[in-house]
Amino acid sequence: MCKNVGTVDRIVRAIVGVVALIASLFFIEGTLQWILGGIGVMMLFIAITSSCPLYSLLNISSCKVED
């Protein structure tokens, strides 16, 4: 997998992932709990690996171009 997620994008995804996981574990119940948990795990995985499958499909990159 090639890296296509920049630093700011990674930070935002990590924060959103942590908030979604905390909300799903402590504040939300039912089906929404599982949905938020899945979104949180997915966001943290993308933040850790710096690679977004949707960005790859759409040929988008938020990384700075190195000359």
C-alpha cells in the first residue's frame, strides 16, 4: 500500500477515531454503538498506516509532493 494520507489528515482521523471509540464504548447503545465502533477502528487504522483505500480508488492524496 502506498501512503496517500498527509500529516494533518492523519491527526484529524486519529482524533475522530478516538472520539468515536470512546463514544461507542461509554455513551452510545444499540446498533449505533457498533457503527461508531467500526468507524473509530477504521479511522485509527487509516491514521496508523497512512493509507486510505478510498483515496486510492479516487486517485487522491493529501501527502505533500516530494520533488
